[in-house]
Amino acid sequence: MGWRLAGSLGLFLGSLALGWRLNRRGLLREDQASRLVQWIVKTLSPTVLCLSFWKIDLHRADPWLLPLLGLLISVSTLAPALLYAHRAALSQPQTGSFLTCAVFSNVGYFGAFAAFALFGETAYALCVLYLVFFTPTFYTLGFSLAARYGTSRSERGAAGAFNDELRLYPFLGMLLGATLSLLGVPRPHALAMLNYLLIPADTVLNLTAIGSQLTFQSPRPWLRACLVMCGIKFLYAPCVAWMLLTVCHLRGLPRLMVLLQASSPVGVSPLVLPLLFGLDRRLSNALWLVTTVVAIPWLLFSLPILQRL
């Protein structure tokens, strides 16, 4: 199991590094990365989501709890993040970066693909169901926090984000797959094999495009903030998840997937908010980099524990 997790995390970091390298060589410019992401969102991702949701038995109540749990766990991180920002006397842009990085974890590329590598397609589908809350929350709470603490405003704003037709494609894929599942239509075996190829391809292409737009700087000035963020991501959030799961009496694979997702590092999505709203870009990059690096040995250590909780 350890080598599979290490392999999935290596693919995650390697894809980002590949994109960064291609950009430095002038082979993946911003406009090219944008077109690549648009193609993925319109074609590859909806196909993967449709096939994954088709696999889940949505007649039971348990899977529908996952997005709600994801939302509650994410929003709960605001409390310790605000407390630290106040005590550390962070500036407004720094506070905005810290709060958005605390709320939004890498539950997609990191958590979901690690689940796929370790536990298979059903685990991946449960993780995707868990992160259904992510997109609407990011464009409401995330944009609101960034606008509240940033020094500039996005030209498009939250309303423009909601009107972006690209966001319809993944949701249509999920809707079609869920409908087929609820209707009891059996999924052909050949499509299951297809998804085992499409899921890694979707992950690698997305991360390569994102990696081409990343910037890396030394996190040394922000080591204290990074340590606090590690505590929020890898200790506080899993504890909140465990308490909520105990209250909901959720067991089995869905329980493990929630614990795994709650232990994910800072997400990639918050890294774009400093560009839109004038938050502290260096702090956001440092928080993402350190928590992502720490997540690799931490998950190898904590996964056996999570399986017993």
C-alpha cells in the first residue's frame, strides 16, 4: 500500500513539476495551458465523472452525506485560521491568503487520486462526491474572503464565475452518471477498464497545466505560518471529521474517504486568488508547498491509523 500511495503522490508532484519545466522552456505558455484546461473540462473530466458516478449505488443515504461533511469540515478550519491570523498580526492580504488556504484543501488531485491508487474506482467516486461542495464554496466563500482581505477586485467577480459555461460540463457528467445509477442501468465492464486509463490521464493533464503557472520561492519567512497550517490540515481537520463521522454513524469505505480527504494539504485553487484579489502570493505559495511536501510522509504514517478510526 505504501508504494502505491508514494506512486500517486509522485505522479501528483511530478505532473506539477513537468508543467513548471515546460513553461520555463516556453513549451506551455499561459494561453496554451488555458486551452488545455478548457479541453479537459469539456471532454475528459465529464466522461470520468459520468463513469465514476454510474458505479456508485446512490439509492443509499450514506453517499449523499459526503458533500455536507466536506463543507462542514472545510468551513470549520476558519476558526483556528482566524485565531492565528489575529495573534500573528497578519496584514489584510496575508490574512486572506491564510484563510483561503486553510478552507480549501487538495481534495481533488491529491485526495481523490490517492484514494483511486489505494482503494480503486469506487473510492475515487466517493471522493468526487465528497468534493461536490468545493466548486460552489470556492466561488462564494472563497471569493468573498479574498475580496474582503485583498487589495484589488477581480474584473469578473463571483457572478462571472457562476456564469462560466465551462462549469456546466463536469456537473452534467456527474448528473448523467448519477441518473444512470439511480435508474439501475448496468455499466458495461469495458467502461470500467476505460476509466482506469482516463482517471490518471485527467489528473496528469490538469496538474501539468496548473504546474505551468506556479511560482516557487523559499518558504523560510513563513515557517511559523506553515507549521500552523500543517496543524490545521493534518490534526485539526481530521479530528473534526472524526467527530462528525461518529455523530453520523458513517462506516466503511465512505468513512475512510472522508478521513483521507480531511487530511489533505492546501489545494492548488487558492493559489489563483492572490492574482485576482491582491492577496499575499508568496504566503499562499509557501503554505501550499510546505503542506504538500509534509503530506507525503504524513499520509504514509497516518493512513493505517485512519483505517482503524
